[in-house]
Amino acid sequence: MPWIQHPIRLDGQHALLTPLEYLHFNELINVSHDPRIWEFMPVMGHDPATLRNALEQAMEARNKNERYPFVIIDKASNKVIGSTSYLKINPEYKSLEIGWTWYHPDYWGTGVNEECKLMLLTHCFETLGTIRVEIITWDKNLRSRKAIERIGGQLEGIRRNAAIRYNGKRNSVIYSIIDEEWPATKVKLTDLKNQRYQQLKTR
């Protein structure tokens, strides 16, 4: 039996994470056109054909129990606003990575990322019994690095020339959260999410 049982639906205050399906492809393509989203991502997803191919690969990887892709939905508008995934799923070592995360820029800095990470990590540590979660980003992606550190990711190191992407060689920065850290991280992340949403209300 697979460690990660399909379907997984994670329901938050403002965001909903639901399994990626083929019916979501066009909605994701419709919100993917801003090149800023893809500056540090593995593919140039603002190209519809490229993104469609990447989404098809994600579905194939889920069928092999290698990845679990989600669609992110804004509950207020019921609109698809991005995607995220569980990657490098390793039931033997009870570890995985959270990655391939992107949002429409309208939702950057709004608290949605913090809420999604809270839901994903809670499911990892409290349902799956994960003992280690990795979050990996490009060393040049300072916005992502700050966001990971803000939610409690612990820096482990930099893997040099870890990959070659469309925009050149990539050094990967590796962060992790482990099970012993989760209780304190959960409190911190919950507070941060609430602060973000409160700031949004007062704008």
C-alpha cells in the first residue's frame, strides 16, 4: 500500500489544496503567464506547452508514487492560483521534499504560502509520521530562501552545480525541518500565517 494515500485534500482558512487532475491544466496555464513566477523554477512555465508537459509529468510521477502534486485554490474566489508538490517520497526513511511551489504574483506576501506550508507540514508530521522534510531552492533565489527561513527551515548546506536548467548551472540550497523541531515550528508558522492575514486586512 502506498505511503501517501490518494486523494489528499487539505482545507485551510483561505486556501485549499486538492490533488492535481487533468481538468486543472487549463486553469493553471491561465494563471502562469507572468515570467516572474518562473525566474528560479526548473522550467519556463509561462509557455503553455512547457507547463502542460510539466503537469503531465507530475501526474505520471504520482502514478508511480514518486510525487504528489497539488493545486492551490483561493477559497474566497474559488480560483486556481498555483501549485505545489510532495517530492522525493521515501517511505522507508519517512522523508520527503516540498517543492515545485508557485503562486500567481497577486498572492505573494499575502499569507497563502504560510498557510499552505502549514497544511502540508502538518499532514507530513502528524498524519504520515514523517521524520524529515526538505525544502530546496536555487541559491540565487533570495526571496524563496528568506521565506523558507521565516517558516522555520534549517539551513543544511549548498550543493554546488547540483543541476543544469534552461538558465544555466544551479547551486541548490538545502533546508530541512525534522520531527523534533515540528512542535515549535508549527507554533511559529501558525503565528506567522495569522500575522500575514491580519496585515492584509489592514491594508
